Amino acid sequence: MMTPLAISNYLGLLLLLGFIYPFLLVAINFVIYAPIRRNKITGWFNIICALLAIILLVLHLNIEIIYGKDLLDAWSNHQK
């Protein structure tokens, strides 16, 4: 039996954020015409996206994953 891939929902959301972010930024710039209001909204959007990306990255890095656990267990049982 193969060990499952080392992926978490946090990593999936981080990848999704990285893919969707530029499209949302362009959509915001298309929808909002006033330059002052557009700069304020894009500034807040950038801050929120950066904080969300940092939080998702930290949460993903806190997940403990043991690569090849099946092989390590078989080897340790063989040594006994």
C-alpha cells in the first residue's frame, strides 16, 4: 500500500489563492472606476490576501508528515 501524498487542505487553499488572486485584482480594477477609491480598496485587498497567505502557509507547515512511514515501520519490525 502506498503512502498518501503530503498535501493538506491548507496547501490546496494557498494554491487556490495564488491562482485566483491576480484575476480578482484585475476584476477589482475593472469594476471600480474612481482612482482614489480603487487604490484604497486594492490596498486593503492586498493586505488581506497577504495575511491569508501567511496564515495558510503557517498552518500547512504545522502539519506533521512522516514520509515513508510504512517502510520505516516494516524496517523497525524487521530489526526486532
